[in-house]
Amino acid sequence: MPSRHLFEYAVLQVVPRVDRDERINVGVMLWSAGADFLDAMCEVDAGKLRAIDPGAGIGAIQGHLTALQAECRGDPGSGPIGALPNRERFLMLAAPRSTVIQPSPIHTGLCGDPAETLTALFGRLVATPELSHVRTDD
């Protein structure tokens, strides 16, 4: 029987005007201790973002999401958060905050392959292929 791993994930949301509390899903961050896996996928749907805030700075939001992905992956040069062990890094990045990019509450599940699960969650919760996008993953 294939190995199953517990995983935790948070949906990354953009709230361009915190006072209005309107949000769109722009990414998923997934951590699995058993598989030693931590990664994020992000995509900004420019049409959705402009619908809730025509003046939203898409370039700045994309830059913040790119930095968040680098921290999540622990890329060189990603700063003090990127240098933390996976568990601490995930918890820091998934901590509630009142900023333009906010994580959802943490959800859990079981999976065989965390990378495939991340892709599936991203497809179900974020991706909207019928609209134009600005991708922020490598």
C-alpha cells in the first residue's frame, strides 16, 4: 500500500482593501512533515482583482507573492523566514495577519504525493483558466 502523509495547507488570499474585506484566492501553500515537503503555488487573476479594486497594484502584489514563495521554499536570499526549518516557516507564513495578502485558516488532509496534492488544490481553489492571469510561480 502506498505511503500516506498528513499535510496542512492554507489558501493565500488578496484583500486589496482591508476595510471592505473582499478577497480573491491567489495561492495555496502546503506543508507535509512526513514527506519533508513545503511549497506554494500562486497566480493572480488580474480580471478578478480589478473587479474588486480597479486601482490594485498588480505588480506589487505579484512581487509580494513571489517573495512569499521564495520564503516558503527556503530559497537562498529569502531572509530570516526562509532560513527557518519547514515547520516554523509554514507556521510563520500561515499566521493570521491584516495585510493585503492573507492566509486562510489551516486545513489538513492525507495524501500520497504532496506535490500532486498542491497542484490539485491549486487547480480547485485558485486557477481560473478561462481568464487571463499573471503567474508568479517559476
